[in-house]
Amino acid sequence: MIASTFVWLGGLICGAWLLGKILPLEGNYRNSSSRGHNPNLPRISVIIPARNEERNLAVLLPSIQEQHIPDLEVIVVDDGSTDRTAEVALSYAARIITPDELPPGWLGKSWASWHGARAASGDLLIFLDADTCIEPGGLWKLAAAGLEQNGLLSIQPYHIMKRPYESLSAFFNIVVLAAVANPRPIEHNRNRSTGAFGPCIVCTRDAYFQSGGHEAIRHHILENHSLGSLLARQQQPVRNRTGEGVLSFRMYPEGFGQLVSGWSKSFASGASSTTPLRLLAIIWWLTGAVTVVTQSINSQMWSSPLASLLCFTSYTAYALLIYALLKRAGNFSVMTVILFPIPLFAFMGIFASSMLQTFFKRKVTWKGRSISTSKGREEP
């Protein structure tokens, strides 16, 4: 009992430390309105790599149009789509870019992002995943924050869920935020970033091309994460924030299979690139959660009033911490918090699958492409 108490108490401390690092986008621009507020921004280019994204673009592109930003350039890079991606993009007056055939040594999203950036005319580049959605006034806030950053700003969108199975992403959301979020002020960020969030990157044109952009990390599966690390190594300021009230997404709306394959394709690679101290804190926090669950289902732990009180206290404490963490990640229900062992063990199973694919099979699959994790390239 003493050993298990030490584990879960230490896990709570680690979890509280991680919670302190997960911060939303902050500053006066968070309260600015999309109408009548002009922070003297330069021309903005929004770049959207898209592969079979007709459904998602029908949500994202209208949300961009509603921002009422003058002289806004929207570029959709059609990455070998076989659906109506191009037609949907054109219907919302987006500019369509079609890259050449994927060359050896490149991965698809980096190839598409690089083509979009080279075609863009804006001084501020905003790279968005097609499954994101801009909240009212959100693009103003992103652009103003990116201009203030004068380097790279990444945003993890607020996760909107509509079906019960989507809550199984709970621990994945927390771990992603805990691994990448950077609470330090801009002037203290340099060379200390753990990377960047993948769905949204805001970068000045000069910083992007001076760093080498996506060409410099063309074979990396976690392309935007690697881009953040690249700029940090080059002494460029990097900041990572959560996107509640600014940017949202619904990650895997097509079913449980998509959720499994989506998290499996990159999660183990992301874990291996997390800084040692942050990774140790995450592991201890997760180990504490498993310890709390296992002791709660151990009948011997309920054999005395003192042991029962200890079990109840540890479970409640962890549930409250998980509630605080999930509030920053998305619209997770209270029931997800109360029954947190279910998404916890889903996390462990899917993470094991990701480890198997990444480090043993050396191959992951996403959107019809087979990606070699050892060769750093996509295969037919």
C-alpha cells in the first residue's frame, strides 16, 4: 500500500505540473472582434493541405469566409484526392494548387505544405489541417498572435465530440497537450521547444523560408512538430497554445476504426521525440492513473475503512485532475471523467498498436498511403 500510494501521489504531482504548462492563446487579440478591428496585419495566406477532404472543407472554408479579413489568400493544395476536394474548394473561391508527383524522400503533407507556401504571396503564413474550423474572430486572433510571435506559433484545436466513441481520445488529447504545450514567455522559448502542434501553424514568411520550411523536414511523419523543433534549434521563438475560442476540430468522425488508425500512425513517434523530463512526468502520471484503477478493483483494498477511504480519495483526486486537463482539451463529458479507466485502457491498447507499427513493422497507413517509418517515405 505504501508503494502504490507513493506512485499515485507522485503521479498527481506530475499531472498538476503538466497542467500548469497547458495554456490557451492569450493576449489582447483574444478579445478582438472580427469586425471593425484591424491590428494592422500584413497580407495573410491560409494554406490547407487536403487529401480527400471534401466533407471537411465544406466546414472549414465557410468558417474562413466568415472572418471578413480583407485581401485574404486561401490556398487549398489538392494532394492526390480522388473525391470532390477540388470542386468544393473552388466553390468557396479558394485557389487550387496541384503538386507534382510525390518525389522520393518526401511525405505527402510536407510536400503539399511546401508547394502551398511557395505559391503563397502573404507575409504571414497560416497552415491549417482540413478538419479544423475557425471560431468567430479566430483568424484575427491567430494572425495577430502570429505577428507578435514573429517566429512560429502552433495551436492545438479544441476537440469537439458528438459521438460516445470519440471520448476514447481523452488520454491522447491530454498527452499531446502535455508533451508539446510551452508556457514560457516568448523571450524564454528559444531552443527549449518540444516541437509544435500539427493542426495549425502560424509563421512569418521570413522565418519559414529562412528555416528551410517543410523541405528541411520533408521525410518526418510529424512534420509540424519537427518544424517547431527546427525553428527552435535555429534560435527562432516558438510558442504552443490551446485553441479554445479560436480554433476547433472534430478529429475522427468516421468511426472507431478511423480513431484507432489516426492515433496509431504517429503517436509512438511523437512519444519518442518528447523531451526526457516531460516524458518522465507523463509516464509517472499515467502509471499513477493505472495504479489508482487497479487498486480500486482489488477487493482487498476495500477490506478496511482506512483502505476504502484511501481508494476513494485517490480515485477522486485523479478524476478531478483529469477533469481539469480535459477542460483544456475539448468538450469531454463528466461521464468520461467518472469512467476514466475506459479511455485510459483504450489509450494503452492503441498506443501498443502504434508502437508495434512504428518500431517493429516499421510501417503505418493513413489515407490510403503506406508510410515507412524506417525509410521516412511513402510507398505505393
